[in-house]
Amino acid sequence: MQATAATDQDILDIVSDMEARAHIAVVDDHRDIRELVSRYLGEHGYRVSQADSAAALKKLLQQSAPDLIVLDIMMPGEDGLSICRNLRATSEISIILLTAMTEETDRIVGIEMGADDYITKPFNPRELLARIKSVLRRVNSFPPNRGGPRSKMLKFDRWTLDVGRRELIDIEGVAVPLSAAEFRLLSVLIERPRYVLTREQLLDLTAGRAADVFDRSIDNQVSRLRRKIETDPKNPTLIKTHYAGGYSFSVDVEPIE
């Protein structure tokens, strides 16, 4: 039997089906919010787990691997920003933050720590659903992370990246601190070595929906990072420019156990 080519609509249906079957973790200390969101997402085909604290989320992550976490910032004990920071040091799980309407600083800090998006309380469940679909669709369109699970230490060229401390260490053992933006950009690049990432993809991966809150372009961030890691920043060999294409990390990365 001759195979038939998939139409654009077939492909869209497959992507939509994958998104609908995604596993979502809802983390909020307010039971009514957790149950409302969980019920609504369940009605739209998602598999949903709930957690009321950082400890409960940690236990959940030991048992399963959600595709996306809806995470409240204001929780007793370890708050959502701390959880987000710790998750980003070890995983690439997508994160949407739930924030108070007036806490603009928390929203910006959350994005800087690696959250993919945020939504302010009170919110319409339909808006949250739309944001979840958008994040999952965007993540599924990226080149894959070729590095597998993140290691605490990553070696490339003459450098070692200490992920926990967000420091670069040269061959003489001298530590070079990285800004939050530099660390995010370097992490995205070294997790996808030899893949060409467009400027738009880099903005999405490093800043998500809040890219417009940063008064700097990807090109400027790359230039600053090159000044720290390249032997000759004017003739870079680690981060290569692909004109009309974007950037790629041109050397292999080796995890250090």
C-alpha cells in the first residue's frame, strides 16, 4: 500500500494531541486554586498532579517527570522563586509562575531565574490554558537538548562551568563570575552544541514572554559572553555567528561526574 503524505492539518493535529496529553503539575498552597486549575486542565485532556509545597513538589518529581509546572510564587516555607531557581539548576521543565497583580519585581526576577511565562492573580483559567499551550508549543519547536540530564560541572574547551555557582573556571582554577543573563545564554548554547539557534529562539529560551523587559539584545549578550570565554572575541571560535541564521556553540561539552 502506498503511503500518503501528511498534510499540514495532520501535523497540527498531532502537535495538538501531544500538548493535550502533557503532564502538568500545579503547585499552590491554596487548595481551592489547585483544585480549580487541576479540574479545568483535566477537562481539556491534560494529566494533572498537585502539590501544596516545595517538599510535596520534590516528592512528586521523584515519582514522575511533568512537562510543565504551574508554580505559585507566594507560598509558606520555600517560595516559588526559590523553587524556580533550584529547578533551573537541574532541569529544563517548563515553568509558568502565578504572581500577585502588584508584584512586578517578582515577575521580572522569576523570568530572570528561568521561568517560561507568568500569569497574574486573579486569572481566567482559559488564559492559563492558552499560556500552557503556547509554552508547550514553543518548547516542542526548539532543537533538542543534546546534553541529557544536567551535570553540576560541564567542561568545554579550556573552561569548566560550575552550574550551581554559575561560575566559569579556567584551566588555572580562576573563577569568572557570570551575570544571570550570561549564565542563561551560555546554558542554552552548551545544552545544544552545534545547533544553530535563531535570535528569536534564544530570546524565548533565555527570557520567554518577558523578553521585552530586558533593555538589551541577544547580539549584545553574545558579545559580552564572548569577551569572557573567547581567546580572541573579535575572531570567536566557541560561539559562532550564522548570518541570517543566529548563533551556535561550536565545541563539544563534556559533563564531569
